[in-house]
Amino acid sequence: MRRLRLRRSGPWISTAALACLLWVCVASALFAPWWGVAKMMAVWAMCALVVLGWARPHPARTVYVPLAGARSSGSPPLACAGGVGAHER
């Protein structure tokens, strides 16, 4: 098994993961309150700034930034785990 070269591909992987996280944040506007969407967008913006700052000095670390952002923003796939629509019961 080959070792990953995160020094070269780390920022690209994290950029793709941030794009997916942005999609989740925007799509959550359909069911989440406005303040929840605002919180997720603020966390996403902070993660994007960290990835931009770390892309050259610490490229391998950038892979973990979207994971931490998804966990701290409370995005539905990681935080609720099927709790979407629970308020309708």
C-alpha cells in the first residue's frame, strides 16, 4: 500500500471537503433555524480561512480542518444522525 502524499494533495482534499460542507450548510437552510445556518456558515468561513493560511506552511494538517468544522458546526450528517424532521412528530 502506498503512502499518501498529503504535502501535495492535502490542500486539494480539504478544499473539496469544504465544498461539500458548504453544500450541507446551504441545504440546511430548508429545515434549520436561521441562527443555526448562520452558525454553520460562520464555522465554515473560519475553516476556509484556516485552510487558506495552512495551505503552504502545513499542507498535511489541512485535511483535518473540514472534519473539525463539520463536527463543531453541528452539520446534520454528523450531529443529528437522522434527526431531520424530528420536530414534525
